[in-house]
Amino acid sequence: MSLALQGITKRFGATPALHGIDLAAAEGEFLALLGPSGSGKTTLLRMIAGLEAADSGRVQIGGADMAGVPARARGVGFVFQHYALFRHMTVADNIAFGLRVRPRARRPGPAAIRARVAELLALVQMPELAGRYPDQLSGGQRQRVALARALAIEPRVLLLDEPFGALDAEVRRDLRRWLRELHDRTGLTTVMVTHDQAEALEVADRVAIMRGGRVEQVDTPAGLWAAPASAFVYRFIGDAVELPCAVRGGIARFGVPGLPDLPCQLPDGDALAMLRPHEIGLAEGGEARVRAAAAGPSVRVEVQAGGLVIELLLPPGAVPPAIGSACRLDLRAARFFGRGAAQNPAPVAMCPRRAPCAGRIQGSALALS
Amino acid sequence: MTARFPPVPVAVVLAALAVLALLVLLPLAVVFAEVLDQGIGRALAAFDDPESQAAIRLSLLVAGISVPVNTLGGLAASWCIARFRFAGRGLLLTFVELPLSVSPVISGLVWVLLFGAQGWFAPALDRLGLQVIFATPGLVLATLFVTFPYVVRQLVPLMLAQGSDEEEAALTLGARPWAMFWHVTLPNVRWALLQGVLLLNARAMGEFGAVSVVSGRIRGQTLTMPLQIEALYNDFQAPAAFSMAALLALLALVTLAAKAALEWHTRRAPDAAWVPA
């Protein structure tokens, strides 16, 4: 069923948590809420479920306003970050819970409940574990039970809060693929909260990137890659090399030997040129110098240009350049974002991962300015 | 698990056991030795005394009221403290422990000040013809006050550790609040609750200080078992006093055994242990 949020705001005491969120998911869509911790994504998810009340704004499920509708009547399946399985119930009883607490008129008979539980256990591929208790299961198994339990009530919307957060990398990958298949098979509208951009971009139809209680951008994964709306989004969805520059008369200048001037559409002022490490070209001869090169799946090269150290990736099979050799950089793939505006404060605080690459450049860039 | 510590010197263990024997086991043993000394027949004869029987009945009545009231009250208070943030929550958490830290005499005295002949509510009680102090209601009130913390102390830490995820899960799955409480909240704390109830019961039966202030010591009417024991002893009826004391001590031992059994069960049972996810 479709889902719509309009003008959602929320404060916790004096702290504003959400500032006027507008967001929608079409029927059958898989929407990911992606953002660093504290961006408000979990609060938003809990509001859809009715576990948290918005200060203002509307939540609609299937076109119906959910104001005053308690969690139990919303028909949402919620999978908690730490699964929240009932510890004193077996797997089968956990899954059956939502059916057993229905009002008598809508409650299936014991045989029907048993059949439904068996069906769901088969769906999550663990029929042999019906009699186990939650603490006798691995993390991945608990995750599947939590999903089966949420699906048992035939929800209109499935909500997942960091569903893979507590699992190790390999289990995550498997479960991710499996979850997407499950979504496609059930045709449910799914909203997933995550702070892992690879997860969001791989699984979701559309990704809403959140920051500080606001939605920065909503787009398909391809759309986010092709046209990130801000430096924050650019940085958040993948490795980023950030080069501060000054724009004057349509030309961006870095003021660093070895970095060529570039044409730029931005108005005059300070800006950031951003590139993915693999978008940076490397050519022999020039004012920059190769500091280090390491072969791997693709060749990782560190280049020193003035006070900056820039890390870039050459395609697989490229010949690593000789260390110490002179080189110049091709930055034509750069994307420019204005700096100094409120939405793009100093970049240091918000490169949540990929620190080795971007962090070092930022450090030296700051030292220069 | 203990293997990480260096082995404890035997002498230290023996010293600890000696202190335990001297301070705890010996006094307890004396009670039972006195009873056995006078012979089981004579010991049982002490319970034929109508005043002693009245004391036992009164203790059962006081405990019979205090235990359910404080079990339900403690459960409600624990749930509020563990699940909600509200103004005065910290204060409540501190004051819940007050009865444990204040002297039992004061716990009794406050009720005299409120409901006694010169107390705040004396005129109102007079008009209604109710007697609280030197009567059963006073004993119940004093016992309720003294025993309130036991359930809360057991439940609040456990509920805080468990968090509210499971309760919220129950709500999203369609459970009404009552179903949530009955199928999720209560089962998750049942063993801790039972331990709290055991301690609460033991204290309700054994309380001396607070009830002695409000009792007025009317024989056959306002003497609970501990007060009866003292009365008998002061009357130079040591054998009867020891018989009664043995009964009370036996209750304590049974409570202790039941509590130990529960703890053992809790450690083993998969559903009772808190497992961080």
C-alpha cells in the first residue's frame, strides 16, 4: 500500500529531531532511509509505525490518515534493529503471536495458525527451527524469525530498522539479496532504515538521504550517483576526493601546483571540486609527484600535489606508475559544490567513512586555507 | 570462570566460613536446638495457646493483604519507572528505597502521627468511628510501607536492561495493551517478580519494629508473630517463645531455599536470562 508523509516535525525536549519531512513511497516500492546516526531516520520509521507521535504533519498509509490510529491498528510489520523476539517464546510462538492476539472474530483457528506458521517458516527457510528459543539462534536466524513474525500479520507496509546492523558482512550480503527477493515476491511496500550506503543503494528502488532531521535528496540509486544534490550526498554514497577551489569568472582554480584550472558553472566564490577516486586521470609529466602505488583489484595511487595528498584508483590491469615520478592529474570529471552556504559547512565533520582517502586530503586542505 | 582468579588460600576460606557459622548459623541453630531440647510434643503444645494462634492468624492476614497489594503496586511502579520518562522519575526511584533506609521505628511512627489519637486525621477517623492505630489497619499500613521496595528493586533493573523493544513489537503485531502486558511484559519478568514476592512475604511476616509502634500490644488482638514472641519471652515463657521463633525461622529458611531455587532456575532457563542481542 502506498505511504505518504507530509510536513512531519518532531522535537525531543529542546532538540529538534525532524524538520518538516515530506516523503512518499508508491505501492510495492522499496524505499531506503539512509543517513548518519542522529539524522532522524529511525524516528521517522517509528512514526510510520505509530510508536512515536509527530508534533505536526501527517502520516498516510494507503491514503488513510493515521492520526489517532494506534500502532496495533496500522497493519505495519516492524522489524527492530535487535529483532525484539519474545525471549520466552519458541520461534513458532513468536511467529504466531500476531495471529493469536487478534480479536476473536478475526482470529484464525489453531490449525490455520499452525499452517500459516509452517508456511512462513518455509518462506524464511528455517522450518526445522520452529521449536527453538531466540537465544538458541544465530543473528541471521533471529533476523529471519523477526521478518516472518512481522509478515504473519499480512502487513500493508513493511518497516525495517537497520535490519542487518548486527550481522557480519557475509551474512549481510546474503540476507540483503534474500530480502529484496522477498520484497519482490510479496509485493509489499517496504521502508528500510540504514546507515550503510552500499546496502541502501543495492537493495532499494529509491533512497532518501537524511541529514540533521531533513531529507537531502530522494532519488533512485542511479540518480543519486549521476546527480548528487549536495556535497553531503556525494560524500555519503561513496568514496570522495574533495578539493577546495575558488571560482572566478567561470574558472575554478585550486592554487596548488599540479592541479589544472577547470571550467565551472558556479557563481564566483569558494567551492569544492568532488571526484570519485576512479574518475581522476593520471598522466606522466607535470608538477605533481607519485608518492605511493599499490596493486590490487585496481591500482591505488597516492599523488602529492603541493600540500595535498590525493588518492586515486587506476582501472584494473593498469601499470602502476613509478614512485617519485612526475605526473599531472586529469580532474575533468569533477563535480562542483558551492562552499560557505549553510548547507555545505566545513567538510571535516561529516565524512562518516572512507576516512583514509578523504580525511587526509581534507586535513591538508584545511592546513592550506 | 573462577579460573581467572588465583586460587584462594584455604585459610581465608575457613575464616570466612567460621565467621558465617558464628554470626549466622549458630543463632539460627540455637533456636531449633532450644525447641528440640524441650521436645517436639511440648513445642507443638505452645501452638494450642489461643493468643499464639491469634498471632499466627494476624500475621497471615497482614501478609495476605500486603503481599498482593505491594506485588501489584510494585509491578505498576516498576513499569512506570522503567518505561516512561516523566518529571519526578528520579525522585520516585529514590523514594521507593526510602523504607529500606529509614529505621522501622520511624516507619511505624509516621502512621501514629497521621492516624493516632493526636494525629492529623484523628478527627476524621473519630467521626467515621474507625480505629487505625492499635488495630489491624495500622499493622497493615506499617507493613505495606516497609515492604513496598522489594518488588520494585527486583524489577526495575531487569526491565531497564530488557528495554521496551519486545513490548513495542507486540503492539505493532496488533496486541492490545493488556495482551502486551500479559504475554510479553509479565512473562519477561516473572522469575524476578517471584523473587521479589518471596522477599516481600518474608519481611511482611517477620517485621517487628514498624508494627510494634502501631500495635499497642493488645494480647490476642494486635500481636503479630514477632510481637507475640517478644511478649512470651518477657513473660518468662521461653519454651513457647522459642517454638514460635522456630516457626518464623522455618519460614525464612523456606523462603531462602525457594529464592535459591529460583536463582538456579533463572541461570539455566533460556527464557529468563537476559541475553544482549
